[in-house]
Amino acid sequence: MYSEKSPIHRCPWPSNDPLMIHYHDHEWGVPVHDDKEMFGFIILDGFQAGLSWKTILYKRDNFRNAFDDFDFTKIARYNTEKVESLLHDGGIIRNRLKIESTIRNAQATIDLIEKIGGLSEYIWSFTEGKTIINHWTELGQVPPSSPVSDNMSRELKKKGFNFVGSTICYAFMQAAGLVNDHLVSCFRYKELNNF
């Protein structure tokens, strides 16, 4: 295992922020196959819309606490009183549309699981169950979306999901390991290709 202080090559986006470096080195791009964890990524990437990932990452534990550890079966039952309490929770992003969207997404997740099986299995079907391995040499080459994220966005919206535009879906794909967008010079690139 690499130490955050070792002289290694990594993607430049974490800069010198310790939490971002840890996230990059240990989580970003690692394939996720658990429904609850997958749902958590969808929610956090939805809350990220218009904001930086750093903002969300620093509030992630607060989000977990506020949203019952991303348990979609509990979130699906949130009522008006719960929404109001979340709007007064300074530890999260207090955006009514995003909070209400989280509840709708939880309900859509339950509906999807009842009709066609697991959320993770469904999401991975967009990449035929495999990580898409890209070959970027510089950060400017990494796209904000792709044909796969366009398709995922369309299909999720049809199934009742909100805050799942193509850019959000692509960020979600990067985070959950459906795509390897580490630069080829990054030490995690080869590690994840052999995951």
C-alpha cells in the first residue's frame, strides 16, 4: 500500500489536500457492487451538482448520518417533517430540491429492485459488467460525460430518478469504478486495471 507522503505519481486533481488524496488513492474508481453503496454514490453525486467534490467529501460523514447511512428503504419513507429537519441540518447541503430528489431516488431504487433486481446489477449493465478503461495522459482529456452516461441518464430518468443528468452520471461512473479515468501516469491506473 502506498503512503500519501511517498513520492509517487497520481492524478493532479486532489492537489495537496489530505482527504482528497486519501479518497483518490483508496476509493475513487474502485468498482462498487453493493446496492446501498451504489445508492450513496448516486445521492452524493446529485448533491455535488453545481458544487465541487471537495465540498461534498468534507460533508460525506454528515450526509451518512443525516440520511440513515444511505439506507434507501428508510429514506423512501421520509416525510415532510424529516425534510424540514434536513433543511435545518448545517452539516449537509441544505437544498430542498436535492433533499426531495433523494427521497424520490430512494423510492425509484426500491421500485427498480422489485421489478428488475439489484441496483448495482442494473447500473453495471450499462458497461456490460466491465470497467471501461480509458487512456488519458492529461486532465484536460477527461470528458464531462460520455455516450454511456448519456444512456444511463436517459434510462434512470425513465425509471423516476432525479438529479441524474449525464454529467452527474459520468462523475458517478468514475467514482464507482464503472470507468477508470485515472491518468495513465497515476499509480492507481494500473492497480485498478488489475482489480
